[in-house]
Amino acid sequence: MGTRSTIAIENADGTVTGIYCHWDGYTSNNGVILQENYTTESSVRELIALGDLSSLGETVGVKTNFNNAAKGQCVAYGRDRGDKDTEAASYDTYANFLDVMGQEYDYLFVPGKGWTVRFFSGRDNTELPLSEAIAKEAETEAA
């Protein structure tokens, strides 16, 4: 079963544009990948331009075999499997974006500020800086 997540960016006008990612949404995987590899507005926009993802990789990569993807790159439903209607979606507010998704983790990049994450599945829906959430999860796993 997938650990679903969303990956979004706040636009200059306050709207939000984002995508869905099916696999490995937890902070120790997708969170770490985002924090370490998608650190600029341009890299986040390039990622989101792929549309919905099966899995997040350290690089956007190139068109690949959906069922046997190149290691370390994103696997996108549209680019790699040819699915339709997988493009990034834009919403007036972040809350509106979250209302239409059904995921456990929501990642938001705010240019000039960086990444935050919200947890849903069994958590208190608190928004945290991503670096703080990664550190807390690592402490919990070590205990």
C-alpha cells in the first residue's frame, strides 16, 4: 500500500500549485528527498511540472520505463506511463488544494522560506518546517 503525499508550491499571488505522489510519502523518504534535492524555486517548479508521480526521486530525470525506472529519478504517470489528466493543479488557497486530496503527508514549498509538511493519518494536522519534522521522526525511530 502506498503512503500518499502531495507536493506543492506557493505562487507569488498566493495561489498554490501541486501534484500527488503515490509511494513513500513519509518524511524519512519523500521529505528527505525534497529537503536535500529540491531546494530552489526553479527545481521545485521543474518537479511539479512533471504532474502526478508514482514515486519521487532525487532527480526529475528523463522519460523512463514506468515498471523498470532508472534508479534515483522520479516516475511520473503522464511522462512515463502515458496517463492523461495527471497535470499539476492550481488552487486559490492551500486549504482548497488540501480539500481535494486524500493523503497522509502534504509538503509545501514557499519560495524564500523553504519546505513545510502537514501530517494527516492519525496525527494532529500540525504544519511544521520540514527539517524539524525530519529530525523528530529520526528521534522517534531511534528511541
